Amino acid sequence: MDEPQLIARARQGDHNAFRTLYELHVDGLYRFLKQFSGNHDDVEDWVQRSFIRAYRALDRFGGRSRFATWLIAIGLNEMRSDRRKPAMVIVDGGAEAAAEEDLAERFVWDDLMRGWLAELDETKRAVFLLYEVEGFSHAEIAAMLEIGESASRTILARTKQWLREQWNRERKEAG
């Protein structure tokens, strides 16, 4: 069964259809909110409340965007309404089969990236993570963050440039 069918069935009260939607999207929403906020303690609560809100508002989902896009927007709203302390981003470096020096360099990069991303304002961090890590399009990001598509592109380009400048500065200082 495809996603629009699952949504239609869930709207009619089919709990198994909504459970399938949950299973399809829970990991992605969790991963995004964890990376965006760095607050591991509250992410599970935000994810659960997001799905509860999504279930209650399923009739208002118009289908103009992907369900995942709509769900992340709900998740961001949950996090924003609940967050009480500054965000710190955790970027998973992934487990790679590489030489020790490659792993050491990766850990240094991840640590630097965490710090740099934490310095970004919420919108820049969200655009970067949604596009580069989660793979959403600029149209989807614009809908989630309630900004224009061109603004999303501009923010991403400027954020990448700033990150490159940070990296170059770090390399100069280290070398």
C-alpha cells in the first residue's frame, strides 16, 4: 500500500495504517530532531507528541507536500514550544571502515562541525541539516520553515560558504 492510501485509511480510523506511517517515518523524524537540537533527553517526547498531533490533524494534511515534510514541520514546532535551553547539534560521523588516521580526522571534523553548527541561528542550521543530511528539496524546506524557496537556497549557499571559511581557518591554524 502506498503512502496516500495509508493516509486515507488512517483518516478513516484504521490504526494499523497510521502505525505503518509511524514505522515509516519515526526514525527519520527522530534523527532530524536529535541532530537539530542535540537534546537527546527530549527527542523521544517530541517525536511522540509530533505523531499524536499528526494523528489528530490528519484531516488537515492536504497532500501538497510529502507526509515526511509535514511531520518534520510538526516536530520542529513541538521542539520549539518545549525547548528551554540553547541547541547544540550532534552530527553523526558514521562508522566507516577506514585507517586510524582517517577515523581520527573524521572525529576532529565531527567535533568541529558540531561546534560550528551550534553557532548558526536556528534557520540556517535547519536549512543545512534538512538539505544536506535529510535530503529534502528546497521547496519542502521552504514549506517546513515557512520561508521562500529562494531564501532556502540562499541560506544554504551562505551557510556552506561560512562552513568552508571555518574549515580553511582551522586548517591554517593547525598547519
